[in-house]
Amino acid sequence: MGIHEYFKSLSDLEKIYRCPGKFKYEEHSVAEHSFKVTKVAQFLGTVEENRGNKVNWKALYEKALNHDYAEIFIGDIKTPVKYADPDLRDRLAHVEESMTQHFIQQEFPEEFQSIYHERLKEGKDDTLEGKILSVADKVDLLYESFGEIQKGNPESLFTEIYQESLDTILKFKEMASVQYFLTEILPDLLKGEFTNQAELEKISRAILKNHEVEQTFAIDE
Amino acid sequence: MGIHEYFKSLSDLEKIYRCPGKFKYEEHSVAEHSFKVTKVAQFLGTVEENRGNKVNWKALYEKALNHDYAEIFIGDIKTPVKYADPDLRDRLAHVEESMTQHFIQQEFPEEFQSIYHERLKEGKDDTLEGKILSVADKVDLLYESFGEIQKGNPESLFTEIYQESLDTILKFKEMASVQYFLTEILPDLLKGEFTNQAELEKISRAILKNHEVEQTFAIDE
Amino acid sequence: MGIHEYFKSLSDLEKIYRCPGKFKYEEHSVAEHSFKVTKVAQFLGTVEENRGNKVNWKALYEKALNHDYAEIFIGDIKTPVKYADPDLRDRLAHVEESMTQHFIQQEFPEEFQSIYHERLKEGKDDTLEGKILSVADKVDLLYESFGEIQKGNPESLFTEIYQESLDTILKFKEMASVQYFLTEILPDLLKGEFTNQAELEKISRAILKNHEVEQTFAIDE
Amino acid sequence: MGIHEYFKSLSDLEKIYRCPGKFKYEEHSVAEHSFKVTKVAQFLGTVEENRGNKVNWKALYEKALNHDYAEIFIGDIKTPVKYADPDLRDRLAHVEESMTQHFIQQEFPEEFQSIYHERLKEGKDDTLEGKILSVADKVDLLYESFGEIQKGNPESLFTEIYQESLDTILKFKEMASVQYFLTEILPDLLKGEFTNQAELEKISRAILKNHEVEQTFAIDE
Amino acid sequence: MGIHEYFKSLSDLEKIYRCPGKFKYEEHSVAEHSFKVTKVAQFLGTVEENRGNKVNWKALYEKALNHDYAEIFIGDIKTPVKYADPDLRDRLAHVEESMTQHFIQQEFPEEFQSIYHERLKEGKDDTLEGKILSVADKVDLLYESFGEIQKGNPESLFTEIYQESLDTILKFKEMASVQYFLTEILPDLLKGEFTNQAELEKISRAILKNHEVEQTFAIDE
Amino acid sequence: MGIHEYFKSLSDLEKIYRCPGKFKYEEHSVAEHSFKVTKVAQFLGTVEENRGNKVNWKALYEKALNHDYAEIFIGDIKTPVKYADPDLRDRLAHVEESMTQHFIQQEFPEEFQSIYHERLKEGKDDTLEGKILSVADKVDLLYESFGEIQKGNPESLFTEIYQESLDTILKFKEMASVQYFLTEILPDLLKGEFTNQAELEKISRAILKNHEVEQTFAIDE
């Protein structure tokens, strides 16, 4: 029944929780994650612009805001499943895509269909905006796992998520915004006193070394 | 790390909730659903036995208790996705299966491996026990959707789930236990005073008629 | 401690719930509300653009995304209080503003301060983007109250919120996007079968009449 | 609609949670806080009486039971806001007061109005009962923050609240009941084995020293 | 470890929920119930005093505040069990009593023991204060069940609780405060528009008639 | 109203939470506990069978699945109460039994009554299946308390529950499945890195020594 269905569907994203099936001190809905990713992307874009790079803000906001909308159709599938089997991954991506297309054709009036096909497609491409989205998505995931680790969550899964997030961020280490994150933000995150602080710092150093990033954490000084 | 990992994994099923992304008055974990399905299967098996059919109780309990264990690996995938695309469905089933096998080989000592390969495989086969599981799984789903409908849940999804559950149960209408359900249990369920009672009764009649089941609901008398 | 504090603060918005102290079937965090408002604003902006109006997308996204960020400092103050006393309202707005400024000066490096002073200030101004924000904020509030009303919430507060939201939206009835909302979206919202449907339709008609909007609901046909 | 509205409003205090916007292991409603403060005040009053001071029990119970009732009108405003600006604080107190008065005039029959004006006004005055309320309110807040600290809450806010609570309690160090708290209760609270035990003890000693209270904690012996 | 243990135990009452094992739209902790009962008792006592009866306020507050404290030892036992078997009921009461005594002897210094033995014993005796407690306890239970009924809870249990509460209140129909409740408060409660309004009014009339109370509900006029 | 009432009652077990009144990081419903106990019993039975003992699987599953069903009638009574007074314990057991019998007679058709009388009676007898149930019940309780201890729960209650669980398991130390638990599962549970690991290992050793069990934990090697 048109745009009413689309507006109503936004509320479903408040009821899909990330990383189901594991004990967590804090739950995060997909709607909340999308909000935080867009805010982080906004900051990273600002760094890029201040360093002289041209940012297409309209594209950046669209990518960040909509990047997990398709979870409305396909729900929350555990990461190990998603990535266990490259064929399955492709097929799931394909199903997501076709369900999204079907939804747009059914609910959106024709005048908006092509705009929303563009908006709701996969945004993590090779443009600056696509790369900022890739980084922002992982920055929020890193903060989510950090929140669990610093409260003493005994599930090793969260250390693995932290590692995987930092590792992915480092694949974009040439970007000005990633360098800013590594030199100005990460050291503050690791500086606090919390359960597992030393362990987390060690892990972070190892990953940075792996990527041949020379990082002098403020805490060394 | 062996059976400890297996025991610990049981608790993960307490944290996977059924039917994510939709407003519900009550949440049900996969562990709770598995408990209820086993209890329902126990009753249906008793009816079959009392009607003179031989029940392999060991097989029935194993099937019911374990039928959703693989959700530990693959999480909760929305039904429309699961069934939208037969190829995807097969591939997901295949991934579930291979992840289950991998888990058994990694965590279970050799002496238990073949037993657990048998226990954790798909149980909905053509044996009497497999058919009882198919019915019991849908009876619990029917009660879950009924619980939402009678509290006034405005999502039409729950009416669809109710319909689909009853429809599947009726595919087994030759079974003594299904006949018992239709004549002795369903009428009581529909008899109470609740929001949408009349609507639900109408829907139920239509499905029964569709399956050419003559059903005199107690309420008619 | 810089941008780390800013990133961490985003998570606080996941823990501030809207409309405290009243029974609700569904809770909505400020983070979730901000996400939905931005998505709604995106659609309304698209309607404006399709009707030939020029939209400054960067400004629109900034306004929508950040419009409730200051709740981090001041928390959730009940609406009747906020508006009961114009002096208090001004003073609260002033405190919000000065706390926001203080936070930016303390946590943001100088190069980003003026950008974030601009971003975090009140966005509901007389520009097209400011007006879209005013409407989008109320559209989400209208959906929140609608969600309670259709589930049978006995608190009359939610009918009042529905009325107040629709009334505010109608103050912008000259806008192309508001006309779209009134003719294409609102009728679908009121069309469904739910508790209090007739009542809600009556209320909506009365408000529309008040604003001298001729509205033929699809349901009349 | 009279006293029915008043009775119904009591339930709203079950839905206002203290200290919103921060991660907590345990939530406390205003109703629960009010119960605990009244119980603590009862004990502190008993100490005063046993030490020879005259306690007006009727006044003490009225003050403790009702001390946060006005949060029904004004909701939960973050402490830093409340105290950031003395003018604002006064104005908020004024609004609370006038909303309370308005409520009493509207809902209470005339015969009860003056009694409830007296009961619902600010109770923290210079009488013994007013001072016991001030202490009891902070003792419960100290236990709330202690509950977070001993579970490992990484938010430094809870250490600040602990400090601020103890500091306020010590402003009443001449009272017999405060001396009892310092010598008989606080040492037991600090004695247990928990995360951050040593840190909390150090903080407590520093505050006591600041107030020139000689305190030999049982743990020293 | 003394009074610290007592203060800490107050928080346990925040974690014992009333009426476990049944679907409810709203949960109420024993701490919240105790708060509300004390507030209701305060009002009922005020009515008695205004009608010329002498109220021992200290006794009334002590009874109301502490009336469910023993649930800390014995937890939440389902009402049908409690009352099914008079012998069991006596034995449970006896266990509660002896556990309470044991706790007081173990945790309270001698100087406070007799005071707390008095405070924590069963308060529902034949004094005016004891009778006010009996009524106030049922008034809150009546509001709890009313809250479920008006939201459409399909469990008939809540209608039974409503009936049993009103029935018990009517056993005290000679009291001025009960007459006030029946003529001034109950009619307002029944007046609103809500699911099951007519049904609830009918039930209430029947119980009143049973007790030979002539009640003209405001709604008749 | 017959089997419908029985099926509906299963859902009540989803709403009775174990160990009420104490702070816990994770809640477990009776339905979830019953599921896990049945799964653990299944594994322990498999060990017994592999060691050459004959297992009556039908009996084992019936005992495990139904062992806490009677909590539907009697709710969750705190363990200290249950065991404080042997007379009370017997009387509570008697009440449970008679309520269960009454329910069966009222809701079950005659043809199923004797079967369900058998199924719902106390299952912890001296048969191999009864002993496996006793052990499985405590293994799940041990995992529940372990889950709290490793997350840093400051309540000493959970250490006491851990101890009591292990102590009870050791009363069955002659059983093949208990020996398997002690040599193959418990060492893995204690091996991980978590808060209180050393303490828990020490406690476990002391209990094992008490029962004269020589246990070489893998961690020693």
C-alpha cells in the first residue's frame, strides 16, 4: 500500500537486533546502528574534506543511511554463515537485491522507483563515499565490540569482531580519515582503565604492525 | 573444546528469538520453542499409540528436541527469504548441514560422532515420528500466532502464520493425532472470547473446507 | 578526550527513550527516532525535488540527523513542561545551546569546531530544509502514536500526540511534500482494520477541516 | 477526574527510570527509589530516636514517600542540567511547584487540597526530618552507584555519583544517624571482594579526610 | 554483616515480580507495589481522619511500607497455592515468620532487634491501621488487574483478581475510607472508554449487590 | 477445557524465571531450563549406553522433559525456603502433587489420565534414568551459576549454587556419565580465562577432594 508501507517498515529495523544468539551487555538495533554509522560517516567525510578531498555529501548520506535497509527482507544472518561459503554469500546478496527490487516496484509510485533502486543498492563501492561507508560501518562495529570487552564479556567472539573490524579499517589506511582515526581516536579508546585494557592494546598493536602502520599510542608517552 | 562447547551452545538457543523484526506482545526463544514442540510431540505420539499405531519414542524425542539446533550456526532467517527461492533454500539447508557436521567433528569425541550426526540431521521425514514432528512444529507456531491475534496484534503477518500453520497441519489430516487436534483441541482454542475471535473462526473454517475436512466446532452446538 | 568522546556519546542516544513515564507497547530510543526522521526527510525532500523545488541535500541530512543530539546533555524532558511556560522553554533551549557549545569546545579539535557549531544548532528554520525537518519530525511522532493507538493503548495521551502532530504538519500544508503526505500516505495509514480505526479517522477529518484542507480519503470511494 | 487520576498517576512513577542515557546493569524506577528512601529514612530515624532525638514520624514518612512525586510532571532531567545553571534550577523548581499545585487543584476534592499541598511540597528543609530525607536520598543513590561500580561499569559517571553522594552525606556529619552510617554501614559496604574495591575504598577515605572525619574501617583491623 | 545487608536486601524487592507465570502488559516489582500501597494507605488514612477517626500514622506507615518485606525470604508464591490448603498456608506463614526473625537476629544490632521484630511482623490486624492496610493492598491489586483488563489481556485470571480484590475491599464496607473509594473513586475508574468496559462494570455491580451496597455509578446519570 | 488448556499452560513456563530476587546478567525461564536439562540428559544417557549400561530412553526423556512442569501450579519458591524446613518441603511436595493430579483429572480425557499421572510425578528416583535426571538438573544449574560467576556477578549466592550443584553431582560419582563429566567436561569449563577463574578452580578442587575424587585438571599439565 505505497509509501505508508515504506514508512511503517522503518520501524521493523528497530526490532532487528545485531549479532543474535550471543550474550551481550548491550543490544543494538539495526536502526540504531544505521544512525551511528551515518554520524560516523559524517565525521569521516569532514576529515576528508578538511584534508582537501572532494566529498559528494548527498551520495555519502544516502549510502550510510540506507546501507542495512535490506535487513528488513532477509533479517539478521550470522556472519560466519554469510562468509563461510562464497557461493552462498553471492546468492544471499542476490536474494536481498531481488527482494529489494520487488518491494520498490510494489510499494513505490513509478516516479520514485529509479531513485530508490539507486538508493537501496549496495553502497560499498570504490568511490570515496563508498570507502567512507566501509570504514564507518566497521568503526561502529569496533565500538560495539569494545563496549562488550570493556564490561568483561567472556565470549571471545567480541575480541574476534574487534580484530576483524580494525583489520578491515586498516585496508583503507591510505585514506586521510582512517589516518585520523588511527592517530587521534583509537589511542583515546585504548587509554581508559577497563577490564582487558592491556589485552586489547596488545591486539591492536599486532594488527597495526601487520598492516605496517607505525602507531605511537598516546599512552606510550 | 569438546562437550563443554556443546553444553555451552545450548544457552545460545535462549538468545535467538523467533520471528525477528515484527512487533510482538510475547517473545519466544528457540530453546522455549524446542521445549514446547517436544511436549506437543509427546502428546501427539500418545494419541497415535492409543489409536493402535506403533511409536518409536526414542526417535520421536530425538527429532523433536533437536529439530532447531542448527539455528545455532545459521541464526534466524526470515521465512519469506528461506522459501522465496528454492535454490537458496537448498543451499542454506546444505550450509546448515555442513556447519553442523563440522561442529560435530570438531567438538565431539569420536565415540559420539556418528550418534550426533544422526541426531542433528533433518528430522522431518516420512516416518510416523517425522510426521509427528512436522505437525508438532506447526501446532506450536499456531499457538504463537494465536497468542498475538487474541491480544490484538495489528500485523497481518500473524494471521498469515496462523493460516499457513493450520494449512500444513491439514496436509497430515489422515493421522489419528491430527484428527484429534481438529476435533478436540482446535474448537476449544477458537471458543474463547477474545479480540478477532469471529475472524479467526471464519479463517479456520475456510482452511478446513479447503482440505475437505468436515468439522463441527463445539461452538456451533 | 576528543572525538572518541563524541563517538562514544552516540551510544547514549540509544539509551534515552522517548516519552518516559507512560505505558507504551513499543519503546523508541532517540537514536532510532533520529534514523527514522532522516529517512522520512529523505523521502519528503525527494517529493519536493520531483515537484521542481531545489533541495540542499547536505543541509537537509545534517539537520535531520542531528536534530535531537542535544538530548545527550539535557535528557528527555516531558513535553507539557517544555511548553507550559515560554520563559522556561527559552531558558531550556538556552541551556541546551550552551551545553552543546561547551561540549564542542572541550571535545572537538579546533579545525572542526565551527563546522559542528553549525551542525548541532537548532535546525528548524524557515528554509525549505528546516521546514522539511519540522514535518519529518512530526510524521515520525504521528507514526509512533498511531502504533500505540492501533494496539489499543488506553492512555488518551497518544490520541493527543496524534492530533498535535497532524496539526503541526498541516501548518506546512502549502508544501508539495505535505500535500503528498495528506493525499497519498495518510489515507493508507487510516485504511487498515484496527482497534479505534473509526475514531482516528474522525479525528483526522476534523483536524483537516480545521485547516480547510479538502481531503477525500481513499476509503470513501 | 479526581482521586482516580491520582491513584493512576502512581503507576507512572514505575515507568520513569533514574539516570537515563547511561549504560547500567540495573535500572531503578522512581517508585522503587521512593520505596527504598522511605525504608532507609525509617532506619535513620530509628537511630536518631535511640540516640535521644525526637522524631516526628508522620512528617518523616510523608517527606520520604512523596519526595520525588513531582517527577510525574517534569520527568527525569539530567543532573548536570539541573545544576549547571542556578537560574534554570530555580525556574525548574518553580515549574514543578506550580504544576503540582495545578494538579492538586484540578484532581483533589477541596477537603484534601491543603493537606496535599503540604505533602507534595519540597521536603528537604532544616528540620530533623528534612535532614534525614536529604541523607536517605543520598544513601540510596550511593547504593545505586555502588551496585554499578562493583559489577565493573566502565562509566566514570558512577564513581562521580558515589563521590557526590558521600560528600553530601558528610555535610550532615553531626547527625547521630550519619555517624552510625559512617562507622557501622559504610565499612561493611567497602569490605566485600569486588571489582574496583581498592579504588572505591581510596576514594571514600579521601572524601572522609576532606570532611575531617576520622574513620577506621573495619578492614584495617 | 549488619545493616548493610538489610539495605542491600531492599534492592532484591526490585527484582521480585508479582504474579509470575502469566502474560502481562506491565510488570510490577514488590518494591513498586509497596510504594503504591503506602501511598494509597496514606490517602485512605486521610479520609478516615477527615471523617473524625483517629489514625496512628506511625503505625500505618510502618505496616504499609513493610507488609511484603518477607517476600525477600520466601519469594513469590502463587496465590492459588498459598490459599489452596489452610495447613500449608499456616506453615508458609510460620516459615516466613521464623526466617524474618532469624534475619533480624543475624543482621540487626541488639538495640534495633525488638523494633524490627515489631515492624516486620504481619500487619493486617483488627486495628484501624491494620484494616487500612488490608484495603490499600487490595486497591493496588485492583488497579494492577484493571490495567491488564483495559489493555485487552485475554487471561481470565485478571478478571478473577479484580473480582477477588473488590470482594475483599467490600468486607470492610463499614469503613469511611472504603465508602469513599466506592462512591468517589471506583465510578471514575469504570467510566473511561476501554476494551471490556461494559463487562467490568457488570462484574462490579454484581459484587456490590452481593455485599448489599447501593451504588449509583456516575455513569448512570 | 481439555488439552487446549494443557498446551496453553506450556507457555506459562516461558514466563516463570528461575532464581527470582537476585541480580543476574542472564535470565533463564523454566521452559528453557527444561529444554537444556533434556539435552544434557540425552548426552549423559549416551555415555551410559556407550559404557555398556542399558538406558530406558522413553523413561529418561519423559522424566527430563516434565521434571519442572509442576512449577506451573506452585510457581518459583526460593530454594532456602524449600529446604529450610523438612516438614514444609514435604508439604509443598504434597501440594504440588495434589494440584497436578487435580489438573490432570480436570483437563485430560480419561484415556490419557493414567499416562499423565505417571509422566508428571516426581522423576528423581533410584533408577538409572532417575539418577541421570538428578545429575542433568544440577549440570544445568552449575552452568547457570558459572555464567554469572565468569561475568563478575558480585552476589556470593552464585558461588554457593555452583558449590551445591557440584556437590550433588558428586553424590553420583560412581556413575559412568558423572565420571565423564568430571574428567572431560569440567576441566574445559574451568580452563578459560575469566574473572574469578582461579577462585572457581580452587573451590572445585576442594569439593572434589571432599568426595575423594582424584581429578587431574587438564590445566595442570
